[in-house]
Amino acid sequence: MADLTLDTLTDALRDVFYVGVGAGVLTFQKLQVQRVELTKTVSSQLDEARGTALGSIETAKGNLGNVTDLVEDRVKLLEERLEGLEGRLETVLAQIEGKLPEQARDLVKQARDLVARAA
């Protein structure tokens, strides 16, 4: 059996301690490298997600602009049709008013004047 002295035992324990510290340092460095790689990966994924989100927002804005234009066109068309209907209604009311007795005609004219002022 080997001669086991206090010096040999101390040297062996020192070597074990140094190996443990070295292994700890290597493990810490490896974890640091993995942290940096993970940070890069997450940052690139966030940048990609941000780009996709901004693209989607721009597309939505474009679609909203198209919808707005379509609604404005439909409102203009509706206004034109209502103006035409109003003109025809005025013509019919004028014809009916012309066929009414004078007293009723005056009342209808007053009512039409009040409606015109209210609008």
C-alpha cells in the first residue's frame, strides 16, 4: 500500500479542490455562453415578431383605408339618391298642394315652410 502521509493527503485534497473549482468555472462559463446565445435567439425572434406585427398593422391600415373609401362612396351615392327622392317628393307635394282648396293649401304651405326651416 502506498505511503499515506499528511503532505500527500494535503496535496491530494488540494488537487481535488482545484479540480472542483476548475469544473465550477468551466460550468459557469458554459452557462454564460448559453445565456448569450439564448439572448441572441430571443432578440432575433422578437425582432421577427415585431416586423410581422408591423407588417400586419400596415396591411390593416391599408384595408381600413379601402373600407373608408368604399363607405364614403356609398354615402355619396345614398345622398344623391335621397336628393333625387326629395326632388320627386317636392314635385308630388306641389301637385297635391295645387289641387287642395285654398285654406288647406295655405296650411300645407305653412307646414312645408316650417319643415324646411327645421332642416
